[in-house]
Amino acid sequence: MMEESEIKELVEKISDGKYKVENNDIFRVMVALNNRVKQLYKQTYNPPTNNDLNKVIHTVLDKMNTLEKKIKDLK
């Protein structure tokens, strides 16, 4: 896997026009970026807990009950 410094160096060479980009280089950079994105996602993703889900369910139920009462009042 490419290190971040290698990616920066490659990008600088490409930007300066001193380097001809090959498919292998593109592939290596894409794999490195994909791995980094996966790593960051795992660090920041927190799945909802049961408590969070219960709060949402109760909130939705309260809203549904309120709407049901208003509909009954309209009749």
C-alpha cells in the first residue's frame, strides 16, 4: 500500500508535468485512498444503540397518536 507521502510526491510530479501517469499508478493510488476511507469510516461510524432506536420509535408513535386524535376530532 502506498504511504501518504508517496501519494503526495506522485501528485506533485503529475502536477508539474514531470511524470507520465500509468494505469498501475492510478490503481495503486485508488487502492490506497480506498483503504484510507475505509479506515476513517470505521473510526467515525457509530451504529445506533437500542436506546436511540427506542427514542425514535416512541417519538413516531407520539406523532401518530396526535394525528389520530386530530383526525377523530375532525369527524
